[in-house]
Amino acid sequence: MACTVNSNFLGFVSVALALSCAGQAPAPAASHAPPRAVASNSTPSPARAHLRVGTSGDYAPFSVRDASGTVRGFDVEIAEGLARDLGLELEWVSFRWPTLQSQLQNGEFDVAMGGVTWQPARGVLGYLTRAVARGGPCVLGDEQAPRVAVNHGGVLEAWARSHFADRELVLVDANQTLPELLASGRAGAIVTDSFERKAFERPGWKSRCEPALARKVYWLAPNHAELGVRIDDWLRTHAERIESAQQHWFGDRQPLDALGNLSDLLARRMAFMPLVAGAKAKLALPIEDLPREKVVLDSAAASAHQVGLPESEARAFFALQIELSKAVQRRASEATTLDLNQQIRPALNELGDRILTAVVEARSAGQLAKSSLSDLEVLSPWLNEDERKRLLDTLKSLGR
């Protein structure tokens, strides 16, 4: 099937950044059915739609459930403000980390809010919002211990498996029991993260944390993309309120701005590249397709002109994106069960649209010209310093 290159404001980036239409056009955006309405107990008042929020209640400081069943935490505060401002009735639904994805797919709630970390396997399902915080894995106790305990079913389990492949892993379903395992000696170390560490650590325990590169987001159920965009818009326009909640629950502020959002989206795209390489290898597809790249870049330059981006600088930015993506694919291939055409490419298409919007937003805010290498640190797992410097130069050019 021939690939059609879109030339409208958003569509061209789907192709330009993903190079994903080799065989199919970008998938259309998902539609959002209105949330379930509930009957009002008061005759004069109209019924309000529910915002069903899934949370675990076991992950401080994002979501903790007390003995009475009340949940408190950073994401609880954000959910309450969000629902109030959108005119929605807030309804809490419990999830367990090992079953989070299946519960989301089954429609048990509209959005997961409880310290959810962005990762590619989640990025192909539903809609993941702008990042609201960044953190990194931490190890408490003796890193050389033969037994290491970690919460079952989350991102930290995958990290523990890759970093402690030669150890015995103790997987727990009750995340809050981890400190007791270490205190009692049933585990020599536990894996947590930079947020939860403050709630878990005790005097005398050693601790070490990885760089804070993992992004916390809100995960919308499939077919809830419209609601996801509404939540994203709320997050964008309430940065001060969110940073105030960060100060309260985390003890510091992590600035939320347009450039940070752009860096995060670029990092999400690069995180897919090892999976793209693995999927292409499985299908015996080449990494490079020069004729296709030329068509994509020509279309990208024309579309960038329509939205007021400097044409030559925009072409250089998109060309560099293609080049860096191929470089990541060549040096990192990861086996995956994700389908290239049905899952990975549609996710890259959506990221492409959002990256263009983020470029325009960051440029309008005057942040591109002032960007620095530290702003692109989140890309360091995939791009080396020289590659990040090249990307920085193109961003600065776009900001002039």
C-alpha cells in the first residue's frame, strides 16, 4: 500500500517524526465517549458526569489510602482540582499494579492517577498526558545482597530485573510492606524510587538513586483521547498550582513548562526506537529508506511554513530527528511483542503531532532560544552528549 504524506498542520509530523507510514497511513485520533452520568439526588440540580479515577492507594506521596479508606497524596490533590474545574463528579476506583493495564483496558476507570510512569508498553495503549513529575529508581539497603525485594507489576520491577539479574527477586503485591522486609532481614535491599524513598527509609539504611529521568503521567483509557486532551490543557494552564502541590508533597518544585514538555515528548519517541529496530528486524525491514525521507522532509518544510516556523530550520530539525532515530535503532535493538503497524506506528504518529504542538508552544513562550543542554538530559538514555548538543542547536535555531 502506498503511503500518503499528510500536509496539514499536525498530520505531517506524524510522518516526519515516525517515518511510520511505510505500508499504512496514520491512524485517526480516537474518539471519546462522554463519561457515565449519575442520577442526582436533588431534583433542581442536573446530573454531573463522573470522572472515574483509578489509583492504587499504596504509593506515597502520590496516593496513599488510610485505615478509613480515604486516599491522600499529590495525585489525589490534582485529581480533586481537575474534577472540580472540569465540572465532573470524582469517583475513586482501586487498581493493583499487576492488573493496572487490564483494568484500564476493561474500562473500570477513565484515567489512572497514582504515580504512573511513562513507558513504551503503556504508550501504545490509550493516551498518556504531559508529565507532572520526574523521578528515578532508588535502592535502599545493601546493593550486593543476594535477595532484593520490589513491588510486583510496576516499572520498578522491570528495572530491578535488568539491574539485579543475578539475584533472587522477592516480588510483593503490597508495596508498603517493602520496608519491613528490609528491616526484618528477609531482604537485603529493596527497590523504590526518589519519591517514595522518603516514606520508606530509616536511620542507618544505605540509599542510592539513579538520575531522575522517569516521567510521571496520567494514563487515559482507550477511546478517551478527547478527555486526555482536556486534561493536558488543564495541566498546561495550571502549572503553578501543580508546582505548589509538588512543593507540599515532594518537598521541592519541578518546573513544568513548554520546553520541559517538548523534551519529554522527544524522549518518549526515542524510547520507542529500540523497539522499532526489533520489530523491523523481525519483519526483515531496512532501517533506512532515503526516498521516503526526502518526501517526508519536503512535506515537513512546507507544513512548517504554514504554522510560522522558519522553513530551513524546521527542515533541519526534522532531518536530525530522522537521523538520530536511525542511530538509536542501529545501536539498540530490543525484542518486542508489540506490533509495528498496529501499535508502535500509531503511537509514534500521535507523538509526532504532539511534538509539533510542543515546538510551537515552546517557541511562542520564548524558551527555545534560551534552551540549554541540561533541558535535554531526559534524552540521555538514548542520545549521547554530542547528539544532544546537535539537537539543542536545532532547537535554538527554531527559536530565533
